[in-house]
Amino acid sequence: MRSLRADFAALVGDLDRCGLGRGALEIARLAYPDLEPERYLARLEALADAARARIGAGMPPEDVALAVGDHLFGTCGFRGNTQDYYDPRNSFLNDVLDRRTGIPISLSVVFIEVTRRLGLPVEGVGFPGHFLVRVAGRRGPILLDPFFGGRPVGHDELVDRLRALHGGREVREIPPEAVRTARTPDILGRMLRNLLRAYLDRDDSPHALAAVDLLLVLIPDSPEDLRTRGFLYERLDCVAPAVADLRRYLELAPTAPDATDIRARLARLAKTSHSIH
């Protein structure tokens, strides 16, 4: 039986076959090992079929997107989870479809997957701190916020959000990277990073390890994630893989501010390893 890591690697290695929804459901196996993705892919198909009745022939893309948003967030009741934002279930697509609640990125995945089935290309946008989607408009691209019912978000609001994110510091322009299109690996990576943070906050080392392990499928030489995985291996008394990850971290970031501390940690781990043997 293959591991979740192997299955995830096989999926993301063929993104044309994988697709965003399928990749997100594979991530959900972190909490639901026996999850059957076909059941939830069919749920997305059903949502698209129901929304199709609201779409007229020749309707402009932005009107199609707004109609889909009205169906999902009005009729179906999908909503942002403002009461328990950091609940890991908000990041699992199956839970979001079952509970009809999520965070910006998971609700954006639902929106992207439903509109894709209707033939409307909608892009994910990795805006700092709050994921958005983008659709073509008659006067140019329009950003929508699935966390707040799929409503449009204009330039001034984006500036206000960046200002708040930077502690009130003056922001006049929106950096291009803040509204750059997020590709499928970017979206899956951001979902995994949200889960990693949630599990670390809960001191759930086994699930945090599983999440960062999938992140390293997407970004194999990420020093930060190798260090995190090394620390988690150490916490779980897996000395050999902890040493391997921390050594690789130093290879990739030999002048990192914590390099001296990591070398000392490796020395302690080596003593531990020798005492075990």
C-alpha cells in the first residue's frame, strides 16, 4: 500500500490529470485516510449543475461569476468561518463541502472548481493574508472574495487590507506580487501551510509532520520546511531523519541566523544516536 506522500507526489506530478479539487481532496487524507474523492468530486459537479440554471446564453463572465457566487453563498449557504477560523476542518475540501463553511482559500477552491465546470476560467489570487479569485470583466479583471459571499473587492479595499496587514503603515500602491495568479501547486502549498500552522498551534506533531512532508513534495528544497520537519522528527524521537533534514537545511542555508544553533542541535542528536546504538 502506497503512502499518502507517494500518492500526493503521483498526483501533483501530473497536474493536468490531477486538477485543483482532486489535489485538495488528497490533502484531506491527512485527517481522513480512507476518504473517497469521487464522492466529493460528484458534489462539485452537482453544485455546478444547480448553478447552471442561473446562467443565460451569452452572459458576460463577471455576471456568470456573480450568479455562481449568489448560488453558492446565498442559496447553498457556504460561508466564511469567522467563529473558529483556525479549525483544521476549514482547510479540508470534504469538510468544507459537508459543513459549507471554510476559510478564504478553501472557499475559493470550491468557487474555482464550480465555475470551471461551467466553462468559466477563474483564477486564484494569493493576496497576502486573504486568498481571492479573479474573473474577466467588461472593464477589466475583477477580484471577488469568496470568504465574504463572493463580493467584488476594489482597489481601495485592497490597499486598506494591505495597510492593516502591515500594521497601519502607509500603502499607496498594490505590489504586483500581491495579486499574482496562484497556480494549482501554489494553492495546494498554501493550503498545506495553513494546516501546518494549525497543527503546530495545537501541538499536534504527527499531523504537522504529515502536512510539512506533503509541502516538501511541492518544494523539495525549502530550507524553512526542512528545518520544521527536522524539528518535528526530533520531537517524535525519529533521530536519523531529523539529522538528515537539519543537515540538508545547513547545506541550503549555511549562513542562516540560526546555523550555529542547528549545528549544536545536530551534535546533541549525534550523541543521542550513539547512545541508542
